[in-house]
Amino acid sequence: MGSEVNQVTESVTSVEQDAQSFLYKTEDYLSKLNHFVARTRWVHGNFITYDTSALVAEAEGQRRAAVVRLAHEASQFNNIPLSQDTLRKLDKLKLSLTLPTPIDEDKNQQLSKVTTALGDLYGQGKYCRDNDSCLSLTEINRIMSSSQDYEELLDLWTGWHDIAKPMKPLYEQEVLLANQGARELGYNDTGAMWRSKYDMPPEEFTRELEQLWLQVKPFYQSLHCHVRAKLSKWYGDDKVALDKPIPAHLLGNMWAQSWINVYPIVAPESSHRFDLTELLKKEGYDELKMVRAAENFFTSIGFSPLPDTFYERSLFTKPRDRDVHCHASAWSLDGQDDIRIKMCIQKTGKGFHVIHHELGHNFYHRAYREQPFLYQQGANDGFHEAIGDTITLSVTPGYLHEIGLLEALPAESEDIGFLMKMALDKVAFLPFGLLVDQWRWKVFSGEITSDNYNQAWWSLREEYQGVRAPVHRNEGDFDPGAKYHVPKNTPYVRYFLAHIMQFEFHRTLCEKAGSRVALHRCSIYKSKEAGRHFNNMLEMGASRPWQEIYADFTGKEVFDASAMLEYFAPLQAYLDEQNQGLSCGW
């Protein structure tokens, strides 16, 4: 009997060693391949040409084929007792693809070409009013951020959304190919695969999201009610009815995902007002100085300065002579010190916040660089987005005053204006952050078909956001494609999670910093203790289930929106007063 037990033990040990050997070779190979693909993507993103498009499609196809092959090889260890660390790495490998490619080489290359073509249609998109007047999205956004001309906003909104029409047949192909790849890996469809990445069953994850939304929905509805009333007064109730969804082009943003640009219309009369864009201009902040200021925040809480190569290799401004992908992004090219950002920085208050956010990604990249390759990622993808946004919550009037941008610190009695701005950015985003992937999950599952892509998109937007298309749309349109993350295949629910988690992270860090002020007034600037606690979480990467990392950091094991509601409690009271007599909802 003893010899039989020994044989079983030896067999298990042997399989464990085989699995570890497989993972060691896999991580070494994928690390080198990732470095090559990242360089290819970087060049393509900065020089969008026929040749760079072909090169990045080939590189991405090579990586996808390698990961699919290795994921299938990993299945040899299914249903075998292995150590928790080994099992976790095997799962991370299987779930590392965003778009799982079919094993068939021809279909793999076809998927690569389709995804690259979709990205290029977006990256090269322009709205041309005539042959001599073409506007990039950056230029359109600049106009939309300040214009209050109904017809001009409608023209820009329609013009940009029209660039997505050619994407629809490509997107249909992409869905079919990705779903085949997902089924070959054992998932029902690509959406189910995406939801499996959260250390819980997909169905449980979906329920968690809905619970979070129900927690914050009443506050969102209060904000929506107030904003709609102000817009109706501004534009007239013939354009903004008090009992219907808001026309999507009137909220200061192409996708109505952030409403901060309509602040001048909805601002409380008695609040302290300052324009961060004007403050930056007054103090002579150019793009580089804005980046240096954001870096200084991180070094003030104990992080090491960025390497010189960051400034040598990053893209900060839009070149005049070529097309680039301007969407702000943070990069770790080698999993070590080659970290960069790529963005066409706008010298605005919003741009100042975005830079803090993107550097959050970079400092996270560097914090977990000692982890094995498969753990060099956020605890879940929402963590990565939440890290930078947690820092932006410390970009308070007090912080701006301390770094010399704001001359006088406003009184606490004047905070409603500040909180309104924050809510127009953070809270207004929540339903959009949830619905983008709800639409995609239903597309991947077949519940939404190509015959009703657009109708289903606008149904979700009305249901969750309370916004409507400003002009008639039909199935010849492909309005989801007008949003970067759809043609670029970036899962989006991570942003919803990040908008919830950042407030929990912020409250935790403020406690570590010993803050004695209201949560919305707290900044952890210069707090080494908060920085130390923060870095301890970042260093773990994805080495443990996110629930454990979250619990170690916040003391809670499940998502919770109570910190967000605490942060905005004074604004909720103000909105309750303002909305008296109004019929809220849509």
C-alpha cells in the first residue's frame, strides 16, 4: 500500500515539474515575443502606413497563434492536481488573449488583417465637410468641448459617427472568427471568455456588476435630472424635453460619456469657480511641464522618478506630418524599464488629469516588473484603470494650490462646484462604462445580430444612460464603431469597475495618510505612508486573486460603491434640493 501511495505522489510531483517546466519556457518565449510585438505596435501607432499596418498585422497574428497554441498545450494539465501557483499561471495563459484566434493559420491571419483594418479606419478617421476642410477627432473634440451651438454640435456628431459605417462588415467577420477561437478553447463565446478573467464564474461576475450599478443608479438619476433641466432651459424644451432622454450631442463629449464640458451651463451659482485650463496657461504649462508635474506627484509619495528613456521615447504631441493613434495610452514595452506614454496632449484641465492617469499605468507597470511574466498585469483589468484615477482624485483644489496653480484655497462651503465637476466626469460615465461591453457580450453570444447592431446599441444607451441619438439612425450606421474601444477590441467594463474602485482606493489611502478632511478634499500628495501602502498592492500584480489583493488593501473582499457615495454626499443633498418639483427619469 505504501509503495502505491509513493508512486502516486511521485507521479503528481513529476506532472507538477512538467507543468512548471512548460510554464518557464512559455513565459520566457512570450516575454520576448511581447517585446517584439510591442515595438511593432508602437511604430505602427506612431506611423500609420500601409507597410506598418501589414507588419503589425503579421506580428499580432504571430503572437495570437503562439498563445493559442500554448493555451491548447496547457490543456494537457486540465483536471490534474497541481499547486495553486501553477494552476493560476495556466489559467492566466489560457485567458491572455482578448480576441482568441482559430487554430487554422489562414483564419488566424484573416483575423489579424480584420483587426488591423478596423483600428486603421478609426485611427485615420476624419470628418470632411468639404475637400479643403477635414477635422480629426482631436479637433472635433476641441470644438465640442466648448461649443453651445446646437446645429454645429449636431454636424460634428453626425460627421464623426459616419466614419464608422465601413467598419460593420469587418466587425461581423471579427465576431465570427473570434467566437470560433473562443469555442476551440472551451468557452461558449468570446464574451464568456472575457467575463472568465475575474477569478469568479462569468454569471457571478455579471451579477456583481448589476449590484454595483443598482447601488449608484439613484445618484446618477439625480445628476441626469438636474443636467437635463439645465440643458432644457438653455436650448429650449423643444430640443431637450424634460421627460425624455437627452440628445447625445449636447453633453460636451462625442459619446456623452463625460459631461464635464457642460459645467458652465449647470454650475451652481454660489460655487467657487476656477478654470484649470486657464490656470495652466497662466503658469506657462506646456505639454512637457504637465507631464513633469504628474511625475512629481508620484515621486512625492515615494516612487522613484521615471527613467530618462521615458522622456526620450514617449509621444506627447500630435505630429503635423502624419497620422498617429492619438488616443492616450501607457506602454511597457519590455516588462522592465522601457515605459512610455503615447498621447496627443491637450493643454487643458482634462489633459492634466489624463496625464496623471496614464502615469498611473506606468508606475503600476514598473511596480510589478519583478513578478513572473504571466503575473505582470493588474490584479484584474479594472485595477489598472483604477490606479491612475485614484491619483486624479488627489488632484484637488488643495493640491493645485500647493503646487502653485491655484492662488487661494476655496472655502469648504464652496465645494459644490468642484463636486459637480467631478460628478459630471466620474458619475456620468458609469452607465456608458457598463453598457459598451453589455452590447458586445450580446453580440458575441448571438443575442444581438448584425441586423440590429445599431438599434440594440441605442436601446442600451437609452436604458442605462438616458440619452438618445440626436438624428435618425439605421442599420446602415455602425455607431458603436465610433468609440475607440470597439474597433480596437479593448474590453470596456474595466473602466466601470475602475470608476467604482478608485473611490475605495482613495478612501483607504486617505486613511493611511491620516487625513482629517472630507473625502472629496483629501489629497495624498507628499504622503510617504500612503505611497508605501499603495506600492505594496501594485507590486503584487496578478500573483493572487484580485479579491485577496483588494481585501489586503481595503479590508473588503467584494466590490462596493459606498466610498463613491460618501465622496459625493454633499452634492447629492444639493441635487435633492434642485430637483424638487421635477419629474426625474426617462
